Amino acid sequence: MPNICGGLAILLWGLLATISLLTLEIPPFLLLSMCFFISAMLMGAKQLYLDKHITMPSLTKIQWLIGIIGLFGFHLAYFSALRFAPAIEVSLIVYLWPLFLAVLVADQKTRLKSLMGGTLGLIGITTLLADKVQLNWTSTILTGYGLSICAALIWAGYSWYFSTASNSINDIGWLSVVVCLCSFVTHLAIEPQEYQFTYSQWLGILLLGLGPVGGAFYLWDIGLKQGNRTLLALGSFFTPVLSAMALASVGQNPWSISILVALILIVVGAIISKIDLKLINVKRKSL
């Protein structure tokens, strides 16, 4: 079940771009604050309905710090990167995070396999996006690339740290409260203050908060804490493929052979990560 929860989180993140089509005109930090408000309400509703009371957070100071940096810092770096570099190039660099995570969660015996499998997954992502990328090396673009790398490192670090942390799943709701407030303050500081929402935008906000920018964080925490972390790290490489397929299904992205190639490379990478290298060496010696 924990692996299924982690897989559902990856699936929801694959739907992020498609759902976001409904909210493209909403200022990003205003949108983020509303999504994390819904995320916090999810845990509040769960506690009131099932637990019959609200439990206080069990986070340590370092867990609070890393949780806020992970959830808010990632989005801050990502949205900031989009102001300096093209979205497709930012996405390509941000999707280094599954490779970083695969290496972080692997032990000494499996690190080589994880690195090999993760590298194939990264090649698969590159294949998917490379035909749309036009790398530039101006100072502005490099700033965007640097922020993209920061976003990848932040999310990989957050995922790795909380995969072994002793906090309760309920604490994601408390982190969501703080991230909601941080996002709203950032919105007030740098974004337009007057905005009228359409019905489709309200629907998009609700779907994002229940799914990829809300509910998925609870599922990811369950998966990493209780499931196979290496498998989930490699499964994360499917996110951009799922995203491309979802966009193609609604006519926003053309179907192409690169989607199939990326899918094959990621699957092969996942298989390599699970191969017993000792068994291979024994077979070679027997030959």
C-alpha cells in the first residue's frame, strides 16, 4: 500500500501541467497559497472526522525548517527560475531531482545501480524535452538555470530527509498552513492584488489543492516513509512522461516517438536498478 500511495503522488504530479491549464492566468503565489490552504484543510477535516480532535504538530525545529524550505523553497526557486529562463529548459533541469533522490536514498550496495538506472531515466527525460530546448548562456538565462538546480536539490533533499524523519503524516497539514501564509505574504509583496476568478479557475484551484499541490504531498510522505524509497525515486522519472501524455490527450502536446523512447529508457533504468549485480558477477565467473 505505501508504494501505491507514492505511485499515486507521482501520477498526480504527472497531471499537474494539464490541470494547471485551468489556472494559467492566476498569479503563481496567490495560486500556491490557495492550494496549500486546501492541503491544510484536508488534514484538518481528516482529524476532525476520524480522530475527533486536532493534534498539535510533532515536528522538531530542524523538521520545521527543512519542511518549509522543501515545500515553499522549492516553489519559490521554481517560479523564480521561470522569470529568467524558458519553461521547458527549467523543467528539464528541475527533473534532475529524481536522479539526486535515487542516489540519496540508496545504500552503499545499491548506489551504483541506482545511479545507472537514474541516469537512464534522466536520458529519457532529456529525449522527451531536448527537441524543444534551445540552451542560451546569457547571465539572465544562467540565473534561471541556477535557480532550477536549486529547486531540484531542495526537493530531493526534502524527500530524502522526510523519508527517514519520525514526524507524523498529520504534520504535512501544519507545514501546509505555514507555506500557505508564506505564499500569501509573497503574493502581497510582488503580485497584483486585485483578481477576479472564473468558475473554471475555481475548479482548477480545487483540483490542484486536492491533488498535485496538496494531497500528493501526504501520499508522497507515506510512500517514502513506509515503502520502497529506491523504487519510488526511480518511478519519479515517469512524471514528465505522464505529463506529456496527459497534455497530448487534451490536445496541448503532440504525440511523438520521443514519448515512447523516454518511457522505454525509464523502464529499462528501473529494471537495471533492481538487478542483483552479485548474481551477474557469479554468472560471469561461471562462464
